[in-house]
Amino acid sequence: MAAPFAYLAQDEPGPETLALIGVVPKRWGRMDRISRLAVVEVGRALRLAGLLRDEPGKVETASVGGLIGAACYGCLATDLAFAETMAGGINLASPTLFSYTLPNIALAEAASHYGLTGPVYSLFSSDPAEAENEAHRWLVDESGPDFMVAGAIDIVPISVVQALGELAGVAVGDEIVNVNFKIVRPRCPM
């Protein structure tokens, strides 16, 4: 069995990861680590809930779903890596990293990969319950999505965590990884 989150550093996903995500996303090779984390862990939640259809060359959800992620640090690790590329001047700035410097990009990569066409956005919070509560708001309306994927997602350099505060998660190299997605369905009326 591979180390937890080994796929974050893999140029090509291994068999365990492919079993979750179905096919390799087109942008996998250039994705930042939090985007890879979102794609795999959203896939894990969808797969465990039986919500994925595998078809030749693609994977998609069986019904309309959305995605909400709560992140305390968001894409900060990518932002810091991009800033490092700018240290030698604007001409050396990485356009690949720049495209991942918005907090919602990781969730957008996952939504695109799985065909989630409902609402997709991130919240500034480390509490997955906030994402779940937000998901329930979308599920109240009968014309809304059939389900939502909601939870926490963060990858933070350990140095930042030490300087700014605590973050629960798993140490992976010089980073802390915190992820917890689950499927949220409409509440049954009382």
C-alpha cells in the first residue's frame, strides 16, 4: 500500500489512485498539489457513495452535484511557490503556477473532471461543518442539485503552520495535508 497522499508527487497516478479517479485528468502533469488532492479526494467521496459512472476515456457523476470546500489557507502553498519564481524578475514568473493561485481552482479542477455542474466554490474556514451547512442550503430547493460534495481541504507548508497556528492533518514531506470530503444529500422533511 502506498504512503498516504503519495499521488501528490506522482507525475502519473498509480493504480490505487486510478481506481478512484477513473482516468488521468488532462492537466494532471501541471496541476498544483492542492488540485491533485481535490481531484483524488472528491473522487474518493464520489466513488464510495456509488455516484460515479465510468465510461471509456471519461468518468462522470450519475446525477447533478456541486462542490464546496472549506479552506483556511487555500492555495497559499502555490502562491508562495509562484512568488519564489518571481524572485528573479517578472520574466521568470511561472505561468503554470500563476494559473493555480486562486483558491477555487482546485475545486474547479475536481468539478471539471467529474462533471459536477452544480455550484462550486470555496469558503474561508477550517471547519468542514461550514461547508456541509452551505451545501444543505443548496439542497433545500427542489430545482437545486441532487447532492453536494462538501468538506475541508488544505495543504500548508509546515513553516507556515508553525508561524500562524495549528492545523490538523497529516505531515507529508514539509507540508501538512488536511482533507475531509463527504457527500451531502437533501435532509428528509420532518
